[in-house]
Amino acid sequence: MAPPDNAPRTGALEAGGTKCICAVGGDPDEMRRPENRLELPSDAGPQVLVPRIVDWFAAQHAREPLHAIGIASFGPLDLDPASAHYGYITATPKPGWRNTDWLGPFRHAFPGMPAAIDTDVNGAALGEYLWGAAQGLSDFVYITIGTGIGGGAMVGGRLCHGLLHPEMGHMRIPRIAGDTFPGICPFHGDCWEGLCSGPAIHARTGLHAEELAADHPAWHTLVHYTAAALGNIVCTLSPQRIIVGGSVRKAGALGEAEFFARLHEAMRESLNGYIAASAILESTDRYVVAPALGDDAGVCGAMGLAQRRLGDVV
Amino acid sequence: MAPPDNAPRTGALEAGGTKCICAVGGDPDEMRRPENRLELPSDAGPQVLVPRIVDWFAAQHAREPLHAIGIASFGPLDLDPASAHYGYITATPKPGWRNTDWLGPFRHAFPGMPAAIDTDVNGAALGEYLWGAAQGLSDFVYITIGTGIGGGAMVGGRLCHGLLHPEMGHMRIPRIAGDTFPGICPFHGDCWEGLCSGPAIHARTGLHAEELAADHPAWHTLVHYTAAALGNIVCTLSPQRIIVGGSVRKAGALGEAEFFARLHEAMRESLNGYIAASAILESTDRYVVAPALGDDAGVCGAMGLAQRRLGDVV
């Protein structure tokens, strides 16, 4: 399942809500070298970014050939290979990004080169499976809590797609009594993303998550709602582990370790003994974890998508 | 994927919260003949039922040999083949059934005969996949709303197990404003099962679902909560179809067709355009459906589990 020692050099793009990370290489260490990476803010929009990104990969390809391209992008994406819009971002509320073709410009610039695309969170899940906190597991979930909330899942050893792909951030969860914050999701108001994404925290408190004091009540709200959502994921998918990435889990002055400790406690309370596996109730600290690849899970996973397209991994 | 014309004769047991259905045969038609079936109320408890059930299969086996046994049971189940309690019902709140060994008595009575066990809802999912409303799909969910609420899932062509198995009925969903019914789940109070199972409807109204008048407000409550829960399943698993079985969906005086029509409408409202697949928004009536096998999905699925163990199907 691990890539071979001389893994082929591939191009990897993680397109996130905040930034796009481009990288080339054959393994996570190689991709982390500054000369092998480019980061660009997503707010510049696709008309500016897509050509810049493709040009950068073309320059890397000229320097030393790439053998495949992998893209892990925020969504919703059209992942139906039979569709005319396969490889497009579709109905995103993110300004300027609706109906953005990711795969087409790469296919045009690199004719004949294998190219793969999946959601950013499925990509991050694959990265953690190959090189991180999900090695050896067949069933797990990767959650990001950042500009948006999303989840990728591996089920029975395969990345879950289904009809489209999961949109776990749009799950509905019970409100805390007395919490009147309406939520910010343009579709649902107070779904998980509408209550707990970075922009939702900002709308609620006037502060970014990293600016909140350690004793700010918003931490309780965030932890409580997130525990309820993760509990619903446990009930629905029965994962062997849940990895929580994205910027919000770093939790500023509260700190990542304390954020996870509170999340573990809230999940035990929420599940209340019914899901009887000791893995959850007695070892919650190993059940809900931060990504071992840190903020590089997604771009590493994009590399995994590319390598998998070449038949080298998974 | 379909069984061969001369499918092997197998024994199939569906152990549900209300009754246990035993059957023998090679296809759904054969299993439906009265001489090939036995139904027993689950309230008799395992000390009475398990020997009676095993004896009945032994008599069938003596009449004409069985080649495998399949069991689809209510849970939670221990489905870890490496566990000392593999094939047991574990922490069920159902009186008398805790720590019931299903697989052991069959292995003792039929030494060497292949035997398979899975949840009742995974069994029903497999039945609908082989002979019913999920033929040709790779990703779908089977929900039962009856004595309890549970869900089975096929993801990427495989039945989902994960750490244990899903327990979809214990999902938490937002309360309707002003609904003060506390719910009846002994673990969580107002989880989906605590609000919408048959016993929950009885606790709320004093009536069984089949006794409710067509204009009883409990129908709105049931439809609203169930739509929210199914919406969460769409967000988490992105199924190609959801099959809703169990006794409650028959909906007494309201009628099954009207129950599903209201459920479709409530799901469209709940998803509110975000999950953009036309399969859901434009064809909800084909997206959320009743089981094609009716109340025999589970026992047919148990037969599918047995046949699969023999390598004949899936």
C-alpha cells in the first residue's frame, strides 16, 4: 500500500477555500521542500489562479518530467467521468468559483498525462491513509473545519463517493438551548458548517478562531456542536478513527491539545455508552485525532491520487 | 450478481425486534411458500426461541439438505471474526436478549455448514440489492423504522461495517420548535429512534402508528424528523438511493404513498438546493422508496448472506 522507494515524480494540487497549494515530488518529504512548492491565496479567483497554477506545473515539468497530476479540491465537484463537466467545481457559494473547470486546463497543458481529481477531504483522507494517522485502517473519516466544513471517508478500503460525494458539513445537529445565533450557511442557516466554520465563528464573535481567548464561550459552542456532528458520523459510518484537520482545530489561545481533550469528553457524553467499542469510549484520544501530516494532508493526498492513477499505491 | 437458476437451498433467519422469520429455499419466491417459513414473536426471548429456531432448521435440513445458513439480526452485534463473542447480540436494551449467541447454536447443530451473520438492516440492504429496489446500485442505504430505527449501507459495492456497524437510529437531529416530548431512547432520549420509532410514537400519542388518524399531528413530526435524519445520511454517505422499510412507513390511515410523498417534500425542503443532484431534487420519488421485497427484505437478505458465503452471489 505504501509507495515504492523510487516513487514517480507527480504534480499535486490542493485547492482549499483559503489557499491553493501546488507541489511536486514523490513523497511527503520531497514535496515539503520550498523549491517544490507554491502557495497562492484562493481569493484571487480561478481566472487568475488556474493559468498561474498550470504554468507553474509546466515549469516544473520542464525542469524534470512529471508522470501524473493529482487534484484535491474544495467542492461540490462533478466526479462523474461520464459527465460533460467532469472535474468541475459546481454549485459552490464561494464567489467566482462556480463552474470552474479544474481538469480541463491540465489535460490541455499536459496531453496524455494521467490526471486524477477528488474532493479536498477525500484527498486528505488518502494522504493520511498512505503516510499519516490512518495507515492500516479500512474505515475512517477525515474532517476539515476551516473556511468550510467537509468530510472525506474511506469505507471498506475505498474512498466514498456515492451519488456525488459526501457533504458532511451540511449535516443538521440539535441546537444548544438558548443559542440564538442563526448560522451563516446560505443554504441551511444553522447546519454544522453554518454554526462552526471559521466564518461562522467570526460572524458569532467578531473574532477569528485564532484570536479567541482561551475562556471565550465560543469554544464550548464549537466543541459541543462538533461532538454532536462527529457522533452522527459514528452512528452513520462506524469509522475506526476520525481525523480532524483544518485551521480551527488549532484553537488559538485554547490550544490544539485542549481542544481535542474537550472534544473527546463531549463525544463520550454525546454517545453515552451506546456505541460500546472500547476504541471510542476508553480511548477517545486515539479515536479522534489531528492529522499526522498537519496542514499537508490534502496536498499529500493529491500526490496519492496521482500515484494511484499510475497504479503505484492503493 | 443474480443467483444462478438452481440456487443452493439455504436457511435464512431474520431476527427482528418484533418477530423472527425463519425460511428455507433458494430464491425469494421459494422462501415465501408457507411450508418453507416459520414466524415467531421475539418477545418469547432467546432461551425459548433459539432452540426452537435451530430445531426447525434441523427438521428442514432433514427433509432436504441445507447448504448454508444466513442470519440477519437486530443488534448491536459483535461482527469481529477474531472476537470470542463473534456472532453475539451485545448491549441491546431489548429485555432478555443481551449477550445472545446466534452463531454458536447453529454451528453446534450444523457442524461444518457455512454460516454468515450481519445486521438485520445490512441483510435487508443485501436482499434489496440482489432482488429488489437497489439492483445495479453500488451505494445505497436501507433504513428500518419499526420497533427500533436502524440503517444498513452498501458503499462502493460492499456492505458497510467499520469499527462495529452503523447505528443510524441513534443520530441526533434538531428538535421542532415547541416539541417537548423527551424521547424514549434509554441512551440518548431524543435521538431519531427516541423520537420516531414505533414505541416512541406510542409513548407520544398513546396510539400505535397504524392506529393514528390521517390528520394526527404526529405524522408531521415523524415526517419532519425522518427527513432531517435522511438528509444527514445524504450529507454523510451520498447514497444513490434510500430504501425505507419497517412497519411505521406503512402509515396506517395516512397510507404508505402519502407518507412517502410527504417525506419527499420534507427532504427537498431540508436539503434546500445544496445537494444539486437531479436524482434527489427532481426525482425524490425514485430516490427515497419503499422496499421492493416488502417485509421480506431482511429474510431474503439473510438468504443472500448464506449464498454469498457459498460464493454464489455478490
